[in-house]
Amino acid sequence: MSRGHEAGSRGGPPPAPDRLPVAVVDNHTHWDMARDGESPPDIPQAIAAARAVGVDRFVQVGCDVEGARFTARVVEQYPELVGAVALHPNEAPRLAAEGTLDDALAEIAAIAAHPRIRAVGETGLDYYRTDEVGRPAQQASFREHIELAKRLGKALQIHDRDAHDDVLAILAEQGAPDRTVLHCFSGDVAMARECVEQGYFLSFAGTVTFKNARDLRNALAVTPLEHLLVETDAPYLTPSPYRGASNASYLVPLTVRAMAGVLNVDVPTLAKALSDNSERVYGPW
């Protein structure tokens, strides 16, 4: 979840892009959320629209207690979905101030044990929206989620906003799970190389298509295919040329094709790598 990244005017829904030649996974979407003034998506319609363009599997991410409960319900209803659950970094300071962080973490841990919940996330650090006072609570929550992922044998999905150094330091200190994903990767070339060296997966969203994202495209360019994933972070981060509209999984092909151009590989090769990597991280659907 990356609120506040997008700009631009909103119109009707963007048209469907051309179908991908090999089906891929949207490995980070929020079907319990909607942008201001809109309604959450109708899940069967969203699945059908995405399938029509070659996006046939999804990781639904619940990043607060209510979102985690929602995720546990829908992954049982729809075989195309697996789930990820956690307390978003911006939740941790609020819950700590209320004295309910431990209870919330306990409920997340219970839900994360569900066999169709395949990842703990999105957890991590967000120094854009949290000041110095709230950062210790974020860091403590992040450490708890890392240990939960390792204890349950689940993947870890990380939210990192303006906190690159501390995210990498805490992962090194705690010991990252075998399957660690930097959701909506936002680092530079040096960070991409360090993540690859550590065996992490880098998930790219619509931000990689933005005109002002040259540094992000440079980071993508040095990332091997076997470390790549793709996502929407829907309903946010809609790829160009529809930035400002609500995002949805059916728009993933726009990001995939942009990634292929940066990497100088053909779309079928990239799409197959993205699909294979998703199942390496999350298991079979």
C-alpha cells in the first residue's frame, strides 16, 4: 500500500491492454480497499477482467487487522487468490499508542497460519509518514513480522518508503526469511544490487512507467530475471499513461511491457520468469 504516490486527473476506467502471451501473477493487490469516493472492486469481475489480458493469479494483501480478516475469507472463496497479512508500518505507531499492538500482532499471527496465506506482509518501515517518535514501534513491529514469517515458513513482503538503509539493516540483523520480497521496489541501482546479492526478490509496480522514474528503471535494468516480480498495489500506482485513475490487476500488462523494454528482453520471456518466480515465492495456487 503506497498512498500518496500518484497524481493526475481521474476519468473513467482505463481500457484493457493487449493480452500477455504468458499469464503472470499480480503479487500485491488490495481488493479490500478503494480510493476516495469509490467502492472496492467486485472480485469476480476483477478476476475476469484480469484473466482476459493474461493475469490469472493474485496475492491479496491485508495490511491491518480488518484487512487480514477479509483476506482470510476471500482466499477461501476464490482459488485464483492467495493471501498476505500483516500490520502495515503506519499501523504500528498508532496501535502502540493505543496499547493494542501486541493483541493485533497476535491476531495477525493466527491468521497468517492459514494454509492459503502464503506471505507475511506488507510489513517494513515508512519514514515518509512516521516521524522519529513513531519509528521505534515500526521497527519493533517489523522485527516481529520477520520472525513470524520464519516461524511459519512463509514469504515476507516488505514496504519500504524513505527507509532503505534501516530496512536492509534490520533484515541483516534479524536474518531474512528464505523468500523475501521488496514490494513496490523504490531503491536505486546500489540497493537493487545489494538485494540481489542477498537473494531477495524485487517487485515492480506502475511506478516504473512514470516519466520521472529514471533511477527506478536503472535499478530494474541491473536486476536479473530470476529476482523479479510484478504488481499493481491496486487501487494505487496506476501505470502510465493512466496515472491518476484507479489501478486494477487488468493493467499489469502495461507494467510488464514497460519492464521488458527496460530489460531488453521479449515479453514472453519476461512473463514466464515473472510467473515462475511467483510460484517459487508463494507456492502453487
